[in-house]
Amino acid sequence: MAPIQTASRRRSRPRADAPPQHEAEGAPPQADSGAINPPPQPARPATRRRSSPGNSGDLTVDTLPAPRTRSRSQAASRKKITPQPSAAYDDAKPTVAPRRPRIPVTGAPTDVPAPFAHNAEYEFARILDFYGIAWQYEPRSFPLRWERGHVNEAFTPDFYLPDLDLFVELTTLKSGLTAEKNRKMRQLQELYPDTNIIMLKKRDYLRLLTKYGYGAISPSQVPDIDRVLIPAVKLQERVVELGEKISEDYADKEPVLVGVLKGVMCFASDLMRQISLPTSIDFMSVSSYEGNGHAAVRILKDLELNIKGRDVLLVEDIVDTGMTLNHVIEYLQTKKPASVKVCTLLNKEARRLVNVPIDYVGFEIQDEFVVGYGLDFHERFRNLPFIGTLKHDLLP
């Protein structure tokens, strides 16, 4: 018996004049002439490796800019050389992405819109928008390794926060990608020691905001706040400026600070600590009401200090119509002080009905209902470290 021949890897093409063979349904297959041919395999489509969305901050390139589809094995097989950051970075300019329009904080994200590569990036951008923190997405690439005068490996942080001069790289739950990013972070800090960069997990977002003075709000308060109008950092910066100005204007004097409860308590206490003069402080409590066909003010708590002949600085949290403030100033004038000036944290000029003089203004705001930093809505939100706007559907 003739030996069985093994099939060759190369299949012969059928002759053009060979008649087609038809098999009846259910008929056994016809035997071949001793050769065992493997069944035909479908053509294997060409594939290209893509970078993982969770590793969007990593970039392996031959030159800047370069496609993101380069195989890691090809990059690893190249000979490594000692990086020369100063010379190579001058020849290869970092890629700078244009600043994108900021995403409004409305509703929970259901997908990942452009330009973000991962849902965590989109969520982080929404948090930054809520707190009023300016951000840029992937604005710069840092070369990490060079070969033959070209950048062979670079690292692109996810976000840059200009107000904090801080680069932020977000991580995923994949330990392999996190380890690789940690390696690149260490190398970046060695090559660019003046660059301020951190890597965050999702649970670290609020810790970052608290660290830089933006504070965090409780889950029960989040749905009621539309956005942060004035972050805590800007509030404190402005209070320092007001304190320096007041100290300069009242040099060689001992002013009396008069606050109108309750909304002014946070502002008054912070302002007093920024005035570098001997000062006294007292509080009033007033209530506006309609009487005899016109608005009036009832004094619920009067001053305990004698302000006769003293320089009085009336401290307000917000001035809108000016009617209550005008009545308070007239009342203080009856006590014969040496002078009365007004310092307000917020000035809402759009609602002004009475032209009252305001000597010191923290922030000009539009006609919006604001809460936080002492301001309340039904005794809520006073403890927020920032000034935020309340959603309109909560208002009467």
C-alpha cells in the first residue's frame, strides 16, 4: 500500500479546465488520491494595536507629533540612550492642544464626549467646572527618551490647572497601567524638577479640592447648588486685599466694625483678622417689614458699644436694593459717630433701589440668588466655604 503523503502548506490552485464537482445532499465525501488537505482557512485581517483609553496620558513617538498606534514591542526593542532633556527639548517642541470649551455640569455623564478618552477625565472636568477652576486638557507633552536626536518617548498629563500651576494625571483601576504611569511620573520629575504634577485616583478628587481651599460639599447639598460662583481661594485673597486697604485708610485710628447678623459673620471675622490696627467689633440684628405703606427696619438687637465719636465701618455680606442698608446707616448716624463707611463682600447693583455710598466692595455679582460663606436659604448653606448659586427651581 502506498504511504500516505502529508499535506503541503502550499495548496495547489485547481486547473481552469477541471469540471466543478457537485455532491448530493447527504452523500459521503469522495476520497482524495491519497493526499490529506487541510480545510481552507479564512484570510486573517490585518490589525493595528491601539493604545488603551485608560492610558491616554502615555505617548510613544518617533518624532513629535507622532501617531498613538505605535507598537510597544517595537519601541522597547530599540536601543536606549541616556536622555539629554535640554538639547533635545529645544529641537522638539511639545505638542500643545487647543483649549476646549468647558463642559457644563448638568446631569450624570452617560458617555464620553470629545475630546476626552475616558469617562474619568470627563467626570473630573465636570467637577472642575462646578468649582469654577480653569483647566486645559492635554496641553503639553514632556519628552522622556530620545534616539538619534528624535523624541522616542513622551508623557502627556491629562489636565493642567493654570490657577494652581498644576498638572494632573488620572489613573484607572488597571494596576499594570498605573505602574507604567508611576515610572513615567518619576522620570518626568527627574528631568523637569520644576514641574508641579500629581497623579490622582477618583476618590482623591475631593481631597485635592480641599487641599487647595475649594472645600467639599455634602452629598445632600450637591443637587441644590447650580455652580460655585466664587471659590474659597478667591474669597480669602479678596478679604486680604480689603484688610490691607482698610488698614491703610484708617491709619492711626481705631475703627469699630459693625456687622449686621447673621449672614455677615464669616466675612466679618475673616476681615477683622486682616486689619493691622486696633479694632473693636459689635453686631446688630435687624428685620425688614412693610409698615404704613412703605418699607421699614425693626432693630432686633442693638449695639452694646458706645460709638459716639468713633470711626464706624459697617460690614455687610451683600447689598442689593440698598433699602435696609440705608435705614441702618441713618440709625447709626443718630448715635453721633465720627464717621460711617460701608464695606460689603458682595454688591448686586442690578437690584439697587436706593443710592447708598459703598466704600469697599469685595465682588460685583449679577442678579442671582447666592448662598455660602454665611449666606443662607432657609438657614441652609451658611457653612459652605465658597459662594455658590442656588438652582432656580428651589426658589419661590
